[in-house]
Amino acid sequence: MNQKLAKNTGEYMKLNKIGIIAMITMTEALVGSGCSLLSKNAQNPVQNSGTGPTVSTSVPSMAAVVGRIQKGLGGNVSSSAGNFAKVLAQVQTNLPSVTDPTKATGLDQIPVLIYGACSDVSTSLMNSAYKVNSGTSVAANMAPLVAAGVTMVNLHVANLAAAGTPLNAQVSSIFTNLVNSDIGSGATTAQAFYSVCMAANSFGVGMTGF
Amino acid sequence: MRIKVNKSWKEFVDKKPHPTFSRRDFLSRGLATSVATVAIPHALSMAMAKNAFGSAASCPPAVRTPGALAQIYRDGGPTVGAMFLNQQQVSFMNATVAGNYGIVQTDIAQVGANWYLATSSPFAIGLMTPPSGISQAAWNAVLMKTSLGGHYGAFNQDDGAGENSGLLGGASTFKPSVLGKDLRINNQASLATWAQGIPSTGVSGNPSQLSVTNGSIAKNFGIQPAGNTTSALMSNSAAAADSLSQLFLGLFGANRTMAQGAVSKATCGFYGDSVLADPTYGNGLFNPTAIGALSSAITLANLSQEEQSLLAAYYQSAVGSLGGVFVQQNGCDYHGQSVQNTIAPSDYEAGRMVGMFLAACSIAGSKGAMIMLHNGQAIASGVVAATVGPNNVNTNGPSAQGDAGGAYNAGFILAFDPSSPPVLSSTGTFNTTSGNVTAASAVGASTDAVSGLYLTAFAHLGLNVSQAASAMAEGSPQNIMLIS
């Protein structure tokens, strides 16, 4: 009786193994061929429009935009004061009002608002918070400008580009290129900081895809 | 003694049909699978992302499509009979119809190629009075280059019932422009389903609050504070943000539906913002005194701030900087309202809006299509004398009574062509005794009527009608269009 049970159990386990392997192989084949298990939803945006939300992405609406900007700037600016408040009052009705990416408009207004918020970082705050000395040349501030950009990006991506990670080097490279481009465009140090601030936060607020 | 043991078929084959897996084998293959599952889609998505977000070059180019497109949505139900009249209405006009429409029958005169106005109505005074600087003869010639079309009977839902039934359209997706967006002024009612998500910039407040001096439109096309950046620096910044999005897109799931689309919209929007760094950009577009063609043709100082603002906005649509201009005029629920204080000023304002639109088209030398919609209407009982405008011109305004969208209503399109007016038609069956109207079956629903008016406008302006019809889910667009 026990032998029969053991035999049945063994065959069951063997079949189970085969089933698991088959499943894995099928998944591997699907993945290898570029298929997605969600392919039925992978329509183009035009097909999606007007047929209800079949998307798995969302865009930030006004409250999220404001919150993300404040987060990216490390709490150094406030949406209720300065240029941030002034520009917010101007563009708030044009920021995305829905999170459905097929219906949301106003994503172009996000960098405009970020510019206003970044402009609230005074030269003294630039120096104390980001070690950027606006009294010296852009080239002399290359390292702190790049570091400021990396810091802001990390605040948006949960430190994925923290020091020592491969992403850190790539993000730093992007900001190095940006600062060099700004030097070529005749930027002052403060303008270069605002340029870095806009790039980092525009990415973090509206260009991550969620 | 021999012991017989039953054997399965498996013990007679030379080789087992599959290898036996140890736990280590299994874990090893599982690890490989896991790596493949993560790495392959990551690599694929990064490759796709690279194609999708290479640079500003992947964004749609700024294309200037000449031709003005505009809509006035008169919210609340005005006396629609005291606006445009078509040839058929004029032919059966009698005292009863004139009373219901709130007009003086003997005042009716031809104004456009196929349309008429009761010339003493506030709407007619607003529209037929030329903008200062243009002679009456020249203005009359402009008006004669217009043609009227209409879907009559489909807009029978009064007040709140019709307000959010999707009577505001959109254009920028179908009419490429430099700014790539529409301008929406005071748009509070819901948009047509197909118009939702079409890029636009909104200006809040009633159109009567528009001000060139305060730059109420222009300030939405600029950045503040000025001086902390330049167009070149913003382009540099956009390129860096673009690179960051490429770097992280694979990690965050490029394969999620619309992930690429959402990032692409944001990226292209950022690239497009670079022009805003020019502190004169918005003013150059929306202050008519900064536009030579307008300031030389019209004595702008004699126009109100609202008229100047709309003139510039319509002009930017006409020359292809903007998609369309969509204005919601509030306070048009005429039921029980004072003719002098509410009805006549509102009709006069609407007439001036149409006038500014036609002036902009004429000066730009481009085609134009203006759509006018209303949620229901108020039936009239004759006229009441009232004065309108800065010169207190005497008019006969409609003495509006109860809501009666079910009796008479209309959605109009006025098309302008600087060469010769197009041939537009109308739908709906009139009761020649009362002037009431019944909608045609093809446009029994106001949604179809709105689509038909917009498709007509797109066809007149030479835009892609089939693309628009598809977005509107209109399978037989010819059945609802008013242009042949």
C-alpha cells in the first residue's frame, strides 16, 4: 500500500516538474520573442483614445506635480511663496487634470512651473544647499553643479543613482554634458544652476512614465 | 525461484524521453530563466526607447497650417432665432415666426452669400458694424464672402440638460500649428468626447474680462521671472531631461501601455517650451498692437480690450500659430432676463466676436470656419427696444420667454473664403407656420451634429477629414457634413 502511494507520489512529482519546466520554457519563449502577456493592452495611443482607460501608465496631475517639485528641490522652495506660487497661479488650470495619459494635456506646462520654482533658489541658497558659488565661473562650479543635478534626480528615483552605482556615473555624465553645453551657450553660473534644476526636475516630475 | 516484476514501457527504451532534473539543475535553470526574463525585455525596451526618444527630432515638427478655426459656445440658451437666418427661413417668414424668433420681420436683409440678419437686432448690430478702420463697403464685401450651414433641431436640451453634453470641440490634433495647441477661453462646460485630451492652453474668466494691457492671453505663453534662462539654455535642459528619461525608461517599464507615449508627450512639450524663454514671445503673438498686419488695418484703440484680444487670437489661428480658439460665453440663459441689461449686451457681444473672427481671416487672407453652439434656446414674444455698444446704438432685442429648445434650436457654421464663399447646406425640417424645427435623423443626437459641424469646418480648411471622422467614431461622415 505504502509502495503504491510512494510510486504514485513520485510520478506525480515527476509530472509536476515537467509541467513547471514547460511553463518556464513557454514563458522564456514568449519573452524571447518580445511578446508581452499584456499584449492585448499594447495598442497605440490613438486606438486607445476615447475607448476608456486601458493603460497601465499614469501622468501626474496638478497636486502630484507640485508635490514632486517640492520633493526634488529638497523642500527648499514652497508652492505658496515666491515665483513658484506666482507661476502656479498662472498655469494651474493648464496642468494635467487627469492621470489618464491618453486624455491628459498640459505636460508642457510642467517645465514652465519648474522654472518658476527653481528660480526661487537664491544664490545664497544655491551656495548653502548645493555648494554652487554664483560668484565664480560655470567651469569652476562644474562638480557642484553636476552633484546638484544628481542629488535632485536621486530624490525622484529613490536613490537609484546613488554614489557607487553604475547609474550614478551615467547620470553624472548627462549633467556634465549639460553644463558644458550651457558654457557653450554663454550661461552664467546661476543660469547653469537653473538649467540643471530644470532638467533634473522636469525628468523627475513628468518624464519618468509614471 | 524466479520473481517476476512488472516493468513499465519506460524501462525498455534506450533513453529516457527527458533528462531527470536534480534540485541543482532545477535551480540553475530557474536562475537562467529569471535572468532572461529580466534582461531580455530590458534590453528590448531600451532599444525601443532609444528609437522613441532620440532627440527633439523625434517630436512632431512645428507646421504652420493657415486657416482660422473657432467656436463660440453660448452657455445657457439664448434666443437663437434672433441670430442667423437661412434662405429657407426667410422664404417662409411671417409675423408669428418673427415673434417667436424675437426679430422685426421688415428688418431682414441678406448679409452673407446665403444668410440673413434682422438688421436692427443686437446681434446684427454687433456683426454688421465694421471694426474701426475698415469701411462699411469693405466690411460688407467681407461678409458676402461667407456662407452659413447649420444642423437645426439637434440641440434641444435646455440649460443644465445640454450644458455638459459635449458641445465644445477641439482642433489642434487635426490642425497642425506652430504652438501645437488650441486656445480655450473660459471653457467650463464639458468637451465632446473626441476633443478630450487635445492639447490646449486655457484662459479663465469670461471673455469680457480679457485684457491686452494685462496680457491675459499673452502671459500664458511666456515664463516668469525673465532673465534666469534663455531659449538655448532651455533647449540644453530639455535635451538633458530627454537623456535622463531614456536612461531610466527601461528600469521603470517602457513596455507599460502608454509609458512611452506619456514620456514622449512630456519630452516634446519641454522642447517646445524653449521659445517661451523669449520675454516678448507671448506679447508678440497676442497683443494686436505688436502685429503689423492688424495694427495697420484696424484702429485698435477704438476696439474694446476683449475685441482686441480675440482679434489677435483669431489671427494667430488664421496664420497657423494656433490650432483653434474656443470661447465659452456665459450668461446666455435668456429665460426671464432683462433685454436691456442682459440679452441685448450678450447678443451684441456675440456679434462682435464673429466680427473679430471675420476681420482676422480677411486680414490674414486665409480661410476660416466658425462654429456657434448653444444648449437649447429661449423662445421670444416679439422685441423690446434696447441700446448696445459704446455708442448706445438703438436696437430691437428679443423679448425672451420660456426655455424652448424643443421648439427651435440650431448649431451654426459660418465659413469664410477670401476668394469666394463655399457652398454650405443645412439639415432639419421647418414648420413654416411657427418656425419650429425637427432634426434630421442622421443628426438626431447633438453629438453627431457637433461632429458634423467640425468635420465640415475641417473639410473647408483642407484638413484630414477621415482622420477626424475616425477619432469621432463617425462611420459615415458624409451623412453629417454640410459641405459638398
